[in-house]
Amino acid sequence: MSGLTHLDETGSARMVDVGAKSVTARQAVARGRIAMSSEAAAAIRAGSVRKGDVLAVARVAGIMAAKKTSDLIPLCHPLPLSKVEIDLVLDDEGVTATVTAATAGQTGVEMEALTAVSVTLLTVYDMAKALDTCMTIGDIHLLSKTGGKSGDWHA
């Protein structure tokens, strides 16, 4: 119909058939940020948020989200992830989350990395919302991807 990969010849949505693609090592790195008041950031740093260890819970939530990406994004393939690493940097104005996701497969892990960043930051919001209802999540983007037919890409 239009040459779009997620539409069949009649215009219906479909999951792309990746069966003929070679299995290659693939990795994606994504980043995002949640901005917050200095008071909220200080409470996270001090470990005094009433719900518990904000960064530990957010990290686990992000890993779980990466593993569930195909359940959340309708046309994503379920992937056997070999790595999901979440780096959280807390400063006086918020938290920056950087996620590295990897697999050996026939399709990339960009969506898994982006989903993990999103859920990690949403979890920070949920854990700290009593301290700052004006937190802002943003700048979620892909930093790089490696592997596959189209090769490596870096922002």
C-alpha cells in the first residue's frame, strides 16, 4: 500500500516479519530526565522519602518495563534481553536516567531502552510526588544503537 512496514497491502496494522533477518548483537542507549525542586532532590539523596528508596525502586521498575515492552507497545516483538542497565544520576535539580539494553536477535532494542527510561522516570515521580507535584519528565531520546542491517547510529 504505502511502503510502511507496519501496514499490510490493505492498510491493516501488522507486526513486521523479522524471520529472515540475521541474528546479531544489538544494543540501544536511551536517556531522559525528571526535573524537580531542590527539596525533593535533597530528600531522595538523604533517603528520607516516605515511600522508600526512590532510585532503587525506579531502577527495578525500569528493568521490569524493558522486559514488558512488547506488552505495552502493540507492534513490538518480544525480545530475550541479555542486558538492561540503568544509570541514575541525582543532582540538585532532578534525576537523569540512562538505560542500556542489549540482546542477540533479529530486531533492535531501541523501544526497550526508551520504555525503560520512561518507566524509570515515572516511578521517580510516583515515589516523590508528595514532595513535589510540579516535577517535569522530558527529553527522553535515543542516544545510540548498534547492530543489525542498518548499522550503528549515534546521536
